[in-house]
Amino acid sequence: MCGIVGYIGGGQALPVLLDGMTKLEYRGYDSAGVAVVADGSLQVERRAGQMHNLLEALETRPMPGGLGIGHTRWATHGPPTDGNAHPHVDCSGRIAVVHNGIIENHDVLRARLEGEGHEFRSDTDTEVVAHLIESILREGEVDLRTAMLRTVNLLEGAFALVCISVDQPGSIVVARQEPPIIVGAAEGIGLVGSDIPALLDHTRDIVPLDNHQIAEVSPGSVRVWDFEGNEVEFETVHVEWDLAAAERGGYEDFMLKEIFEQPEAVRNTMRGRLDPAGCIVLDEVHWDKETLAAITKVVIVACGTSFHAGMAAKHAIEHWTRIPVELDLASEFRYRDPVLDATSLVIGIAQSGETADTLAALRFAKEMGAHVAAVTNVVGSSITRDADAVLFTHAGPEISVASTKTFLAQLTALNLFALYLAQERGAMTQAKMAETIEAMRALPEQIEDVLMLQDDVHRAAKRYAHVTDALFIGRGVGMAVAMEGALKLKEISYIHAEGYAAGELKHGAIALIEDGTPVIGILTGHRLYDKMLANVQEVRARGAQTVLVAPRGDERARSLANELFEVPLTKPLLTPILDTIPMQLFAYYVAKERGLSPDRPRNLAKSVTVE
Ligand code: F6R
């Protein structure tokens, strides 16, 4: 989720780049950098941290020139340092590249290029692209576009790439495989951006590149080719959005945008980690098989939504690995004198990587001699310093205070981790592993399918927006979804909501139900399905209005529901990744109906850095 800007034209590139990058800072803010071609040389300035660090550095370093690229980084490979900031250059310092995405085979390519004498200066996956282009250009007789074409055919993974060269100052070359990138041209200028806000001041006519396309942008002109090298027709789209709407991708709120980014977030979390041969590859986990075989218990610590991801992960880890799992709120764990030793594996989950209680819990676990792993969305965050292994979720920046896409990404990462543990400990048959991996691969499309419920959920939310209380019930992993659904509703709509184990209802909470009380039931398709149906019947008998999430096509659920959200079938342990989505949309639309701002709920902060 990095921000990219490119400019070519008769004016000065730098102010256009910096203005565009500032407008894209919401996409990533670990570091920022620019490269400008002027008078036969390439000038590069890069700084870790937010844009103001780069702006300060440029105060004393003017960079005149009419061709340039800029980048704000959301780190994926390598910590957010000056050296890892984009643009990256080749050995000769004449080619500069910026990138959004993940190049999965970067290590193989890097080894090959180093063997050929290329010198690398960063830890990033991106730098291989600059050296690949350099080495193809060195062979002679090709232009920058052809070098890019040959390069992209060597890359695996996801990339939006933008490249400039001192030796071809008449154009910018762009390539896309998955992450979006747009180009445009107006009189005398050519533009590139990872998102519309970067271009809006200069043109409202944009060309969104399709997957597997390369573009050459020159002043006043755009040309597009496919990855086979055939020139193709393209469509220009006229954008009417104002800047604020453009930042939200045309969605009314960041929360809704982020809910709709979930197919991509989950795809990115899995990227490069599901080997076609049917195994899980986690490059970040360096414990050997003996260490993993010696683990006698897993302890998961987290807060809030991350805790709910841990609730679901407990089921997955225990079922797939047969290692017992304890689950604790970080704020409780750190003060309860837990029993840990060198055979314990403690997993801390924090999307921000900065939650004070979770950090303290992991530090404590380390002092006790436990192995410590972290699951986070933020490269370079504090949690990465305290953990022996860090699993990044790669969901991209989340702006809305309420977590949505980072939750689905956490669930995905934790499932991968659980499967990895099972694989390394020999706890799962190859057939079951292959079947589960196949089910995981299907998730992004299934998420897209669930998102089609948007209008149904909106209609339902209108009917319940006036209520004062709501109960969310589930069993097994469905309980984690119920807890998360209740938290989403309380935090953005301010309706009192409780997530409850459905089997616990009759031990007290059922007394809350009166005529019209909404009860949201998660009827995950697993062996507890019949028991959930019985619980739904119990609450209906006491006057509850039932809103049910159930596997598609189940007539029994239909007959018991006032509102029914049907989701596609998946493996029981993967159901939270689908079942949570209607809950997020429900909370979002209830908040909207109540006239509240979902992105900025009262009293809450995105990152809780104090106890
Ligand atoms: C709810 C939410 C919070 C966070 C909690 C922990 O939508 O976002 O409950 O989940 O503050 O944050 P992290 O994951 O950063 O530790």
C-alpha cells in the first residue's frame, strides 16, 4: 500500500511529486523519497519517517528537472530506514525505480544478480528491479519499456512499478501486476499515481492500467502494452470526485473502503506463503524443527479485536497441531504471574504493533525464557523488536479506528502459522494440509462474494438502528465472530452489545431478552450447527428478533431468521474470515443510520500506547 507519483513535462517535477505524495500519505508513511532527472544525472533524496523529514532534507537541496518519481512507503521487506526508502537505483545510478507490492522471488533474483557483480544497497525486494533493468539495458539495443517488459516476465508476486532513466529522459515506464496504478496525460505533461488524489490537480482524465499491462507516459501522451509486448487499446475515465472522496477511493468512509479492501488484504497476507507443492512457507520463522517439536504449550496474548483473532486461532492451533493453547488479554496476562518456560511459545497479536499491554506481555514472556512470536501489520513497529519471529499481515494501512481488514488479515496469518506449526511437527497428513490450503486459496473470492451482501445488510441495519441493546451469540470459532460483531457495534454505533457463548445464554443473559431484542446468531457450518439452531429457537421463543449468519442454502436457518445473511461454505476453522464481514457491514450501517462517523468513534484511538 505504498504511494507512488510520477511526473514528466516542461515544468518542475519536484513540487508536483511532493504535493502528490502528501496527498497519498494515507497509503503509507514509513519513509518517503524522490528521484529527479536533470542535466544528464539522477538526483535522489530519501528519508525514513513521515513526509516532513523528506521536506526538511529538500529545503537545502533544490532538485530542478522536469522528470521525476516519488514514493511514500508502507514497509514490507526491510525496516523503514533511509536506505530502504524508495526510489531504488541501479549500480550506475542512472535508473530509478519505485514499487508498491511484494516481489516473491526477490531472493533468488538477488543472489543471481549479486553473482553477476551487482551491488545491492538496501534490504528491499524492490532493488532487484533496478538491477534487472540495468542488466537488460547493458545488453544493448533495447529501450526502457522493453527492459521493463523483460523484467516483469522474471518477477513473481504483486507489483506496481514505475521507472525512469537518465538515458531515456522522454518518458516514464510503468508496469502493473495486481496493485493498482493509474496514468494520465494533459497538455505538455504526463503523470503517474498509485491513486487518484495524486493526479487530481493536473487532470481528471485518468487511465487505470489493467493487470499485466505496461505503459509509457510522455508529455501529452500515454501508450499501453500487454506483458507479451502487444500494444493495446485503453480506456480513459473521467473522475468527478473531490479530493476527500478520492482519498477514500470514492467510498463514504475509510471504514467502508477498508471493508471492501479485504479480498486484497487476505490475498496479500497469503502471498508467497502457500507453496504450490502443498506446504506453508514462512520465511520469517527461523526456529528449527527440534525447537518447534519441543513446544508444550502456546499462549496467545492480545487486546480488543486482536484478542478476538486470538480466540479463533486457539481453535485452529489446538485442532491442527494438538498443542494446548491458553488465551489471555494482554492487560491480564502481564499481571497474573503466568507459568512459562523455554518450551512455551507466546504469540502476541497487535495490528498497530504498539499496544502497550501487548508489548509488556511479550517482554515479560521473553524474560521468562519463552519463545516469542508477533503478528502485526506494521513493519518497524515496537512489537517487532521484542519478538523472535514476526509474521506481518501485509493488509496495508488502516485509517479507520475500528479494525476491519487487519482483523481478517490477522485471522489469515494465524491460520498460516497454525498450519506451519502442524507441518513442522508432522501433526497433519499431507492430504488434510493440501485440502486446507486449497480452502484458504479460495477465501479472497469468497470474501468478494460475501461483500455482495452489502445492500441486504444495509436494509437490515435500518431496521435495527434504533435499538438500545443487542446480543451476539456463537459457538466455537463462531463465538469469536460474535464477540467481534458486538465490539464493532458498540465502538462505532454506541449501542450496548454483548458477545456471548450461545451455550451460556441460559445461565443468565437470556433474562435480557424481551420483545424485539435483536439477537445476532453466527451459525457457522460445523458440528455445533444444530446446537446453535436450538439456541436461536430459545431466544425466538422469548421474543427476540433474529439476525442470522448461516451457510448458503440452509432452509432451517431461513425458517428461524428475521434477517438472514448467507455466506459460502468453507472449512469450519476458516469460517470467521467470511462470517465477520456481515457483522462489520452491519455495525457500519447502523452507525451511519444513527448519524455517527464510523471512522472516528468517540473516546477511542487507533493505537493504544498507554496502559
Ligand atoms: C477495535 C480495535 C481495537 C484494537 C485494540 C488492539 O476495532 O481496533 O479493539 O483491536 O486496541 O489494537 P492492536 O491490534 O493494535 O494491539
